[in-house]
Amino acid sequence: MTEKQIPKNRKSIFPFGIFLLVFTVQLCVSAGLTGYFTYSYVKNELEKTTDYIKNQYSSAASSLADIASLSYDPKKPGKVSSLFKGRLDGLSAAEALFVLNDGTIISSIDSEPVRAAKGNILNDRIYFNIDLILACSKEGKAGTLFTDYNLITGKPAFTPKIRNYISQYMYSGIKSTAWIASRAVYNRGEPVGTVSLIISKKQISDYLMEQIPVLKRNLILCASGSALVALLLSIFVFIRYRSIRKRSAFIATDELPEIKTPAAEHEAEPVPVPAHEIFRPVPREAREVRIIEKPDGSITIELDRLRLEDSDESGCAEPVPHGSLVSRRDRNGKQEKKVKDPIPAGRKIERI
């Protein structure tokens, strides 16, 4: 009896390498795209906000300066003391000042720094930047000056290192804490002072702070999506790989040749072989069939060249009838053992 040698199926392992590869590539691509679009969007919004504030406050400063030029009288400066009353609605200026060239505050909104200055900005040079506030008047500029301004309002929203990065790659005005929109006030064709509006950049820093958790949330979504895509692809590859392995093992099992095993040989039942199958006619050039009985009871069949006198005229050895005596001589003329009967039933045969 024979059996087929079936290859052992190795345990299929989940493709963690494919998962990590797909997850890493997907995360890098998605995070890069998310960061790029977030960067572009935030930068564009900051530019729009800056342009809007510049246009809004420059127009307001120009209008207030025109009103001050028409209302200002050196002999009666108190006429414009209420210049900003009711005219700054909808604006969030931190400070609004009408200041003469000597630093005298003619009109302002009520604020603690103005009260601390006691009517003249020269008394508080730390909070009020004289050069920027009076730049339009002293330099004789006809238009509205809109530029960065450092307003001491407390702790900055970002550390100096982060401000440097933001200033270099996203928003160059983050190093300053405010803007100033100022325009000169004229009396009889001569600049006598300026109207200045100081606007805090708190809304810019607040907007940037709001984008940090948004960016974190987007990156978490990118990581989750990348992990999900990598997992689904890995599961698909794992299932497909198992299917291919099973199919290959099935095909390989069907094509394997039958082989003898010691266990199968001991369990096999002896098969009797008829004598006419063993002593069938053989060609002239074929080998002679020789049967040798071993001490353990098994019979070995050997082939040897037939002598010409052992064959008939047709070139084939004479068939031996079933059950007759067989006697052969070897090349030296010695007579071999006689076999009276065919191979007894129940004996095993070794073929060579």
C-alpha cells in the first residue's frame, strides 16, 4: 500500500509588514496634504484679515483727521475734545488719540494709559511710541500711515521661538502686538498734530491659537483614516494569500507521486502474481528473468541477457507453461535451482 506525501501547511501570519508600510505611506501623504492645505488656508485668511483691518481703520483715521482739521482752533482746542465720541462704533481700537506735535492729548477715548499720561504722551514713552504716533505730522505725509506697533498689553500669545517660525513662514507681522493707523491734522495748511488709532492684534493671535486644535484634529483623522485603509488592505491581502496557499496545496497534493513508506509496506497484503505474467516471452535482446528465493520467504526477480540457444527462432525466449519445471544453466554451465510451481500466494515480490 502506498500513500501520498502531503506538504505541511504553515500557519498563516497576518501581514504586519504590509500594514506598517501602507500606514506609513498613507499617513505621510495625508498629513502632508493636510498640513499644506491648512497652511495655505490660514495664511490666506490672515492676509484677508490684515487687509480688511487696514482698509477699515485707515478710512476711519482719514475721516477723523478731516473732521479734526475742520474743527480744530488753536485758541479753542476744546471744540474737538469729543472728536471720537460716537464715531468709533463698530471699531475695536485699543487707543484713539488726537495729539498735537508737542505731545498734548486733545481728544482720546477713556483708557487707563491716557489717564496715566496726564494729558501728554511724553509722560509715558514706554506705552506711547512718539515717533510712530507723530510720524505723519513731523514728516509731512499726506496719506494715512498704517504700520506695526508694539503695544504693551501683557504676556504675548506665543514664545519668541514660535513667533520667529510664524514670522518666517506664515505671518510676518506676528512679532508686533498691534497696528497703528495715523493721519496728520492740518490747520491753515500746516500739520499741527495727528489722529492715531491703535489696533491690537489679539484677534490675529486668537485666530492662530484656534487653528492649533483644528490642525491636531485633522491630523488625528488622517492617522485614523490611514490606519483603517492599511488594515483593510492588509486583511484583503491576508485572505487572498490564504486562498492562494490552500489552492496551491490542493494542486500540489493531487500531483504528488505515490511513494512507499515502511509502515505502509508492513500493513500491505501480499498480492499473488500469476506465473504467466512473470515468465512472459521476452525479446531476443532483452534480459532473462531469474527468480531467486531468499531465506525470509521473499522472491527476487533478476534479469540477465538471454543466450541464443535459450531463445526460439523468432528471437524470443520460450514461455514456460504454468506449473511446469524450469531448469536453467548459467554461463559457466552450472545448473540453477529448479522451481516447480509459480509464485505461491501470500509471498511478497520485490521488483528491480
